[in-house]
Amino acid sequence: QVQLVESGGGSVQPRGSLRLSCAASRSIFGIIAVRWSRQAPGRQRELLAQIRGGGSTYYAVPVKGRFTISRGNAKNPVYLQMNSLQPEDTAVYYCNVDALGSGTSWGQGTQVTVSS
């Protein structure tokens, strides 16, 4: 089983930016898809962005045009650049990797707080 650790969260003012990283406990090969999701207090976890192995991307409507998901390497498989952050973006953010052999892996999350 692969462990994922998110980093880069924190507190930021509205219209600010953050870049989230996702580090794996070991190199991951045969990646099928990488994703970022978030969960705000009292709400269900929602998928924000995804890149599949062929390179196709998906963005949820609330973040399209503001967030950018990108692939990294086998130890740092995915990043999320977040621009124009708003208070409603406050949540715990999770990375998620699907890979041949290692299955689906999730991180423990990193808190992002947007407030003035």
C-alpha cells in the first residue's frame, strides 16, 4: 500500500494563491489517474480535478479557470495550483492516485483556510 502526504496548505487571504503537493511513500508506477478532492465542514467530499493516464483533464465547475492540476514524477505524482482563492474554498484538500498494482491511495489531507 502506498501512503500519500499532502503539503502546501495554510491560511491565505481572498484572491491569494497556494500550491499543493502530494508526496508518495514510494515511487508509483503504472498510474491510471491522479486527482484532488476537498471536504468542507458539514459537506461531502467533492472531486475537484483529475488527470487520467492519457492526459485528459477534468475540473469541477467551482474551480475551473482558477485551479490547475499537473502531473509530477513517480514520488510526487500530482500538484494543484490554486489561484483567486475565495472563502468558499476553505476545506481539507486530499490527493488520490489510482495505479496498476497499488490500487487506490489517499492522503490524510491538508487544511486550506481562506479568510480576511
